[in-house]
Amino acid sequence: MQQLSVITLGTDDLARSQAFYRDGFGWTPVFENEEIAFYQMNGFVLGTWLTSELARDSRRADLHRPGAFALAHNVGSEEEVDELIGRLVEAGGRLLRAADASPHGGYRGYVANPDDHAWEIAYNPAWSIDADGHVTFGI
Amino acid sequence: MQQLSVITLGTDDLARSQAFYRDGFGWTPVFENEEIAFYQMNGFVLGTWLTSELARDSRRADLHRPGAFALAHNVGSEEEVDELIGRLVEAGGRLLRAADASPHGGYRGYVANPDDHAWEIAYNPAWSIDADGHVTFGI
């Protein structure tokens, strides 16, 4: 099955990370302790884990930032893109790219979270999002 | 809503990346062109995009690997963990950690894909996966 269960992002400061998700996105962990927080997402779980623990668990000494990846959160309009980017920056994010039109339609900008992971905030009318937040690819 | 739409992984060789997902995981893109492939996943979309394009789009010149993150794919038994790790390595992955018992229950190992992104392959009986592949956090 084309499926994954967890996205784990390394963090160097769990409290700072949680402030970004709480005050920026408005999200609440389903579980948290002194080294990890899990957020229940749309069909999978997002984890934020101390980078040192992630490195130890995955047997890698050399985790770098920014990594060659990005996460995208889609919203319902261009106005919501601008509003959310503003909240994320107030919550400790750093603007990478102010939102503008995408060459393939829609509108998007990028914010780095406090651990320098890239979040794209996008309005993409071709991609449907159902009431449970599940996203289907579209053109 | 606690939700994301896309995980985008940078790749330096799209054909090599697609061989890993096709021959290792058994996945088929829902869309592909010369710079990107999209896979429809459990409630979101996985994209593999030329690293140079991801860097340009997100206005970053300096994307590094391995990044401080990991993705996890859960399966139904310890035997399936070992089998899938074997297939992923045959399909161009590199073993980071042979599977063993997790301190919090379950069983897991790690494989780096050809672009050095970490995939954890896990059996975690506490996390339910429904018929559509949607995962719910559990302890």
C-alpha cells in the first residue's frame, strides 16, 4: 500500500518547536514527553523528536539542516496563505519566500520553522481536501 | 486542521529514485514528468522533485543531506519488516540499522534511499492502520 505512518522532524528545542505548531498552526500534540511530541495528522502522525535521539535511533551521526525536503500545508484561499504565513513568522518561523503565484497554478510561500525545516503554505485549487483533511492529487 | 498536503523529497536522479519506490516499495506515481514524480499516499501526496528545483522554489541555496528527519512506513509483522528492508536494499537503498526491537515496543530498522533520505520500516502493534492506510496514534 502507498502509505506512510510517521514523519519525524528533528528538533533541538522541543518547547520552541511546540510553540511554533501551537501558536502558528494552532495544533495540539496527542502525546508529549521530554524528548518527543506527536501530532495526529490526516492519516498519519507527525513527530518532533530531539535531533540527537533521532540520530541515535537511525544510526547516523551527521544530520544536517536545512535538509533536502519540504512539507506543504494547503489552505483554502490566497488570503489564508498570507494570514497563516504571518502567524507562523510571529510564532518563531522565518520567512524564506513571500507568497506569490506558482507557475503551475495556485499561490504559495515558504517559512522555515525554528529548526530550519521548510514549510510551504499553499492554495492549490486543483488538489481536493475532504472533510477529514485527506488530500487527493489533481491537475 | 492538523493536516498537511505534500511531503517533497529532493532527488538528484529521478529515474534512480523511481526505481527505489517502484522495485522496493511497489509504488506507482500518479503523475510524473522530467523533474518531479507524485505518489498518492494515505491522505496526502509524496513528491520527489529535483533538488535544484526544490531549492529554487523555496529560495534556498544550501540544501544538505542527510537532513534531520525521517519517514516511517509501518507493516504488519516483524517478518514483513525484514522482507521489506531486504527489497529496499536490493532496489538501491542502503541499510542504516538492521531491524531490532524498539525500546517502546515493536520492531524497526532504517534504510537510506538513493538520495540519502532515511526510511524507517516498522512493526508497531499499538498504531492502528485502517483499510485505507490511515494511521492513528496509539500507546
